[in-house]
Amino acid sequence: MEHWNNGLIKKTEMENRSNGNLGMGRLTHRSIIPSFRGLKLEEVIMKWNIPSLKELEDVLWRCTACGTCKEAYEYGPPSVSSPICPAGEEFSFEGFLSSRGKIAFARGILSGDLKWNDALIDAIYKCNVCGGCQSQCELDHKPFIPEIIEAMRRKIVADGVGPMPKQKVIAQSLSSYDNPYQGPRRVRLDWTRPFKKQGKPIKNILEEPASILYYVGCTGGYNVPVRVVPQATASIFHKLGLDFGILGESEICCGSTAMRLGDVEAFKRVAESNLELFRKLHDEKGLKTIVTSCAGCYRAFMKDYPMAEEYGRMMEGIRVIHTSQFLYDLYMTGQLKFAESLPWKVTYHDPCHAGRHLTKFIIDKEGTQLWAGAYVKLEDKDCLYDIPRQLLKAIPGIDLREMRRIKANSYCCGGGGGVMTGYNDWAARNAGIRIQEGMETGADHMVSICPFCHYNLNQGAQGTGSKMKLFDLTELIDKVLPEKAS
Amino acid sequence: MKAKKEIKKGKAVKAVRTDKKERILKELKSIVGEKNATTDQHILYAYSYDMSFVTPKLPDYVVIVHTVEEVQRILKFANKEKIPVVPYTSGTNIGGLCIPERGGMILDFKKMNKIIKLDPEALYAVIEPGVSHGQLAEALYKYNLRFGWPVGPPSASVASCAICHGIGHMNARYGLNSQEITSMEVVLPTGELVRVGSCAINPDAWHSCLPMPQMDGLFKGWLGSTGIVTKLGIAVHHIPPILKIFTVSCDHVDDMYSYMLNLSNYEICDDLTAVSWWLSQVPIPYPYKPKPDDAPEWFSYATTFSFTEKEKEARTEIWEKVVDEEKKKGTSIQVTHYPEEALKARTQLPSQIVGSTKNYCKMAGGGISWPGTFTPANRWAPIYKEWKKIMIGHNLSPSVRMSMYRGVHYGMLRAMTPFNKQSAKETENARQAIVECLKVDLDNGGMPYKPPVDFAMEINKRAHPGYLMLMKRLKKFLDPNDIMNPGKLGI
């Protein structure tokens, strides 16, 4: 197989890849990028503990079909109750609605009662895998709900019957360009142009050592309307005088999109490359911290990558942190000080991937406390619920107004889980629902910490004719941070 | 043993011919819109089972309705074509009530979920069938009001619970949730729209089913087999600010009955309930495990609400008097500390914890059913003793609840029975135990509520012939082609 450079690939090779399945399962990590500007990657065969649907069978029978997952509810008092499932809101039938419906599909697939057909596959992809239903459930399968949905997708891809046609473009793009946006590698750096013009070039960590890697993510790099996110982030880092670098054109996708679509081989391919690269950067370039402003990348690094048995060894000495947490730590130590006032009424949207997806579930695997496989409790200290809010409140002049559905009960923007690509009209409609919820607070700006949500919510605002303006938290911080931070 | 494939078409129903099915689907879509009717197998499958032991069965169609007019048109069409219709709100009952016995159409009401009227002065609300307990609780809290919240998921339907004689957390004070119904709008199986109660005389008056003939009884307790309630008036109540919970324990069920009988005479409790040791555990032990020798066998919690501290003190004085009296009788009643999580789960309603059946079936996995009955209180103790033998004989926990209802000394007697639904053998074991228990209860004058078909058959075996004759005649009168949830009444 001929390797390719700079995102270019011979047409015949691409066609070959497109013919069977998704065309990516045959590649190994070594076939992606044999070297990163002199950094030779070692050959590491990684073992992944990613469960199949069959392996989850006992777990999914723990669902009672009680339907608690259908509605976001808090006792209070006063109690609050709201719809939580975007697919349930749009498509109504029980199968689409929350984990109860998806588990019905899973049971039917495993029992043989349901055979693959277009409508079933379509229904399985009409889910944001947002985890809103998971937040409501109290049973033993709770920790595995997104995993069960994605395991169905993995089976779909493994059986060669999916994902959906529009989503296959993503998979092919990932194969050809190492990003889901069909963007040539050189375009990945377009967001840095203003910095070059200002004489503030951003260091390439492959060429110059740096302790901080700013991992931009494909959405921030290629999706033009949200390039403001990496631009604001880099601007803040410059103002703070941080020693940071980026991977430039050599950055490749984190693999989150592939994983969400069930293309596990594509995910493993890029994840293994990234893990090896991070290890090398640590050993040879002094990398200690990876900062990302993309909730999807962050989720992938925190939840998906640890499914590699080699994760601990590859990431030893390297901390992964979301921009909001990184800046919050600086704020708390007095290194981030705001000079300007921003008299805005804002509301905050919790992205699923930076929020409830980072919940840790305590399971009594051996049955020493309760019984084998019992879900004991959850820990949400890694969920970025309060940190963005505290930063927002720290900005002088900000009037933060909360929506009805927040934190673990946040209503998904509707873009995740491959929906924005596969069903963009529905994604935008659902974002419109969230925008409306934001409008009801009286806010005129909606802030988030995910470029994917940012883009989709913007689509929702445009679709509904709303005047709500979308901002990333970094944009607000950049506005009020003085040029020379003390 | 893995669960065997049991998805069936409703019995005695030939598969609907493809061309007929397409024609019917086309007609359904013309009524409710292209997106709201389907014959897709995976969608039908998701409606084919619930958490009970009832054998899964597939409908032929699923239809989402949004308006009363759509419901009328659907029923007129179904009646003409003789298509079974199963009304469905959230499918959270544990009696298989929405599992189609004879195929046909699931009519899903989740999108008819408006709270049409809430009158905080007159103290009633008018709701559509898709309104959930969580949704109503939020709306009522704004006025410091409440309804009888059942031990079910917040997403469950208020209307379905009420018309099926569901219970709430105020049964000792106000009775069953069906006794809180003040008026109804109903679409008959033939498609006509009717009203019963005060709203039948004045369209804006939803305050009472009395003093007219109680025709609401034609639609309560019939398990959706006589018509579809499209609007329901219900009484709501103020939330007094002070809650006091009286908790006692004892070693013998007879002692608990004596205490509950005594306390209920004073009518000071919203909820007067006792649970066996196995039900007080979170979750119910599965399979059966013996109670520790030093643990009481019965616990009781009784909620009482007061508007002032003095009122609370007066209520507490009565309770203390009752406890003293029971002790003097030589019973084993002791004031006790009720397990905190269990207490919280039973007093903070609607509850996700109880609603998800975490308390009940989490340890077994997937399945739960019950012999759930309304039983004369003086038969609770002897029945419990029989149930205990039956349940333990099936290696199941005798996790029994007794709750005193308003008025006559009768109330709930039920054994919440979790089982491993992944195993067909364990599911059948639970079914057998439950049906055995039910027979004991029926022979002692009890009556099952929200009964699965197995229960209905047992009821009918014992029924007065005049009761069966009248029921059949009413059913025939209201539903001449037997399209509404056919088979559920066991007639």
C-alpha cells in the first residue's frame, strides 16, 4: 500500500478503500503517518477493550423498561420535569425514545427477532448518544447506556451495512484526509493566519519543544465559522505568555467521530497514532500537558483512549485538560485576571461530551459490596459543569441566566452522535429548541465550550430566526483579558 | 438459561395480509400524517413487552395521535375495519396492560400531553392522557399543590394511573387516584365523543362526577377496553408545610395489622403503610434470603401533614396514644428508625429512585410483577402467612406491602416480585408464584388491580354470574366489535 503525505492520496487508492465496508479496517496505524517531521513512531500493537454488543447482552437485560429514562426529572422541591431525548422529541415512537427504546432494538438484534434493514439502521443512527437518558436511569445498565448504543453501531459497521450514506462521507474523509471535513492538511492551519500577520506565530511543537500542546481538533481547524475558538484560545495563551505549540498540518483527528459512528477500526487507527505521537512528544519535546478546546476530542482522550491497554504507559507524565479547566486553574492561582467588563446577559449550554459523558460510574464488579455488576453510585467531579460557570461569573459585568435543563440534565444541541452529518435538518431543528430555551432566560448570548455545539446551535439560531448569538467561553475571556496579563 | 424467543402475534389472529396492511397503513397516515403511523418491525418490537412476566406480543401498527379529532377518526376507522386498538401512554404498568393480545394497533398518546386547565382556587386540573406525573408535579408545585404520586416513574401517565385505579401517596386521606376524578371526556370505540361528570352539562365545569349517574365508572377499571379518555378532570390538594412521619416496627404481621387498624381510626394519615423486612431492603433480595433473626419482620411508615406546629403536636399525641395502646395489648410494636433511603424513596414522590424500580427489581434484573390487590384489612395477616410460604417455596422474597385506604378498613396488599427476565425459567417461576398468591387473595375476598390476563381469568372463575353478564353486556354496548384492548378482561 502506498502511503500518502499532506492529506493527498492517489485516486485509485481512495476508490479501492471506498468499495468495501468503510475501507478503513484494512489500514493499520503505521499506514497513516510514518513519521512526524523527524519524530519516528515506534511500532506498538495496542489491545483495545471495546465491548461488542454480544458482550453487553447480560448488561442490557438489566433494563426493566420502566421508562424513567424518558424524562429529565429532579425532585426538588419544587420538582422540574422536561423532555430529555432529542430523538424522542422528533420521532416520537418508543423505539426512538431514550435508552428504553434503544435497548429494545439491542434485544431484538441479539435475539434475532430484528434483522438489519434500512429503517432499523436509520433508527439506530437517529440518536445523539447524548447520555440524557443515562442521567435519569438508576439501574445496573446505567453505566453502559451509550456503550450499548454505540455497540449496535459497531455491529452495523462490522456487518458492512452502515453507517448512513451521508456519514460514510465522514468515514471516507477520515481515511483520506485524517479529518472528517474532507479538508486538505494545509487548510488545517488557516485559522493561524491572523497570528502570523500580527507577528505572533504559533510554535510547531514538532519543530520546537513545548510543555503544552494545544490540540485544536478538526472542527476548530476546518469548520470556518468556529475557527474563532482556536483563535481565541491561542490569543489567550499568547497574552498569558504560555509556552505552547500546535501540531499544525500534522494534527490528525482524535477519532471521536469514527467512534460515535461505530467505525471502531478507523478510530483505533487514529487513536493509536495519536497515542504514539503524544508519547514521543513527551519523551523528545518535553510535552507535559495537552489542552483541547473541543469537547469531542476531550471526551475521546478521557473516555475512549483509556480503552487501550497501553493507555497508561503511553500517557504517563502527560495530562489532558480542557481549555476551560486549564484557564480556571490559572484564574484560581491568580494568573488569569480580567481587566474589561462585559455587560452581557448570557446563558450557558453544557455540551454532552464535556459534561455528563465524563461521569464516572462505580460498579461492584465482583459483588463484594452489593452483587456482581451492581451499579453503586456515580462521581461527576470530572464533568465540566461548574468550572465554565465560575469563569463566566468571574467576568465583570456578566449576567448568567440558567436554562431549565442544565448540567446532567442539559438538553443536547442535537449535533452529536453523527446526527449533524447524517441528519443535518433535524440537528438544526433540535438546536432551535435549545436556542428557544436559551431565549426564555432573557439572555441574548449563549456560551458553550464545544465548537461542535457552537456550530450547530448557530444553525439552530439561524433556522429559527433568533437573535441569540453563540460564543465560546474562550471568546469572552479573550475579550476581557488584557494584552499583557500580569 | 437464556430467554427463549417469545415474541408472538396476538393469539387467534391470522397475520394481516400485506396488501391489507398497506391499505390500512395508508389510511392511518392520511389521518395522523406520514410520520405518525408505522408498521416498521423494530418499532412494533419496542411496544411488544414491558417489565412484567406477560409474554411479549407484537402489534401490527403503531400510531401517534395529537388531537381528539384524530382519535375519533382512528376509532371510527378501526371500528369499521374491526382492528384491535390498544391505548398506550407510557407503558409503565406491570400487568402487561398495553401488550396487544390480538395484534392490531397501539395508539400512543405521548404527544397529547397538555395540562389544559389548572384552577388553584377550585382545586382541580384538566389534563390530557399523555401528561406525566413529573410534568403535573412541576405545574402544581407552582401553586403549592399536589396530587397522589404513585410509586412509579415520573414519566408515567397521570390519567392512565387514575383510570386504572392506581394508587398515590395520599390513599389514606383521599382514597385511590380514581376517586379523585372529577370529570371525563371520552372517545367511544365507535368514534363518538362523550362527556361524563359536570363537564357534560357545562363544558367549562370540571369539578365533579356527582350528583349525576356515575357514568365515569364505564371507563374506570376497564383497562382501556371501553373507550379512550382524552381529557380528565382531577382534584388537587394543598401541600401543608409540616411533614411528620411515624415509624414503627414489629415482629408479627398480626401486630402490625392491629397497629394500623387502630391508627387508621383517627384518620390523621395521608399514607399508612407497612412493609415486610424484604421490601424494606433496597433492593429486594433476589433470590430469597432469610431475614436476620434480630431484625423486625415488619416496618410501618405513616405520613401526616400539618399546617401548624400545634396541629402536628396534636397528631403526634394521637399516634403516641395508639403506640401505647398497642404496647399494652402485648404486641411487639416498637417505635423505630425506618431505613433512610427507603423512607426517602417513599416520601419524596414522584421519584426516579423508586420509579426506576431500583428499590424493587435492581438485584434480579429486568423483570417485576406482583400479586397487587385491594384486600379487606382483616385478611392481610392470614394471607401474608400463606404468601410467605408460597414465595419462599419459589425461592422469592416475600416483599409485601400493606396500605390502609380511605374509608372502609381495606387496602393494598401486594408482593412486589422481581425476577430475572433474561431467564425464561426464572420468569415462569415468578409467574407461577404470583398467580398462586393471587388465588389465595381472591379466596379471601381480595381483588387484583391492573390485572394481567392470568389474573382476569382467576377473577372471572369466581365472579357472580350476574357480574359477568353485566360486564359483557356493557362491553358489547360500548364496543360492539370488541376492538378496544380485546382479551384483557378475560371474557
